Amino acid sequence: MNPASIVELGVLTLTNPSQAARRLLDLRPGREVLWLAFFLAVVLNGLVQLGIDQLIPVPEGEPVPPTQPIALNLLRSAGAMMLSVAAFLFVGRMLGGRATFDDILTLTVWLQFLQIAALLITLIITIALPFLMLMFLLATALISLYVTLHFLNEAHQFGSLAKSFGVIVLSALIAVPFVLALTPGGPV
């Protein structure tokens, strides 16, 4: 894939996520490529999060959150991403889906790269216009949900966005206790 086709696929993901999912699933990258892309996404996500932590000013009077070790952040990011892949696969199969591990990993990694790009754009805009940060984060979350619904529908061959929504809700119910357990200072 060249840079132009990557941009084209990114635009297609936002405009027609079902077709983008089919195109991604047709690529059938090897498992080595998938794992390399997975770890690249984890590292890039860690760098963007570090940038956000370092470049976004803390309002006056607010306590500065303690800096977490980079290795711990990378481990948490990898764990959360892998947990979502496993939950989407397991719950989807319980609801009659047919996706494979590689299918879900392919689509999750691609979505992660798009979210990293969105966070970078948000970071740049936030430095210039801080009051727009929450709006961009909310827009990113809503678009991500929309794309994920279509990606799961295509991967599991449901033919129903309602089933895809069920996969997301049930996966969250499975994943939340694990994420809370991995969060230092969390309620668990």
C-alpha cells in the first residue's frame, strides 16, 4: 500500500465503513504483518498520549497528574487493545458471528491507526484552540463507534448493526472489570 491508497482507505472508512471493512478483510495480511502493525499502533498511541500529557496545559489551580512510566502505559495500551479484540471475537461468536481472530485484529488495528491520527489532529487543534478539545474528542468517539459497528457487522457477517451494537455493549461489560483492575488508583 502506498500513502495515497492509505489516505483513500482512511476516507473510505469514514464515508463507507462497511466497504472499507470488506477491503481490509480482503487484504488478508500475514500474521507477522498484523502483529507488527499491532505493536506499531501501541507505540504510536503511547507517543501521542505522551504528547497530550506534555503539551496540554493543566488549568491553574488544578493538580498536575503524576506522570506514569512509559513502559506501563505501553503495556496498558497493548492489554486494552488485545482485550477488545478478544472480547469482540468471543462475544461476536456467541451471537452467531463468523469472524476469525485475524479479521478482528486487522480491523481493530486499522481503527487504532485512525484514532491515533484523530488524536494528533485534536492535539494540534487543542494547542491552538484549547476550547475545542472536548468537541473533537467527542466527535472522535462517536465516529469511532459508528465505524466499529460497521466493522463488526462485516467481520462477523451479521447483516445487522443491532447485533454489532450488542457485541460492543457485551464486550464492554466483559472488559470494564479488567481495565479497572489494570488502572492504578482505580476503584478496584
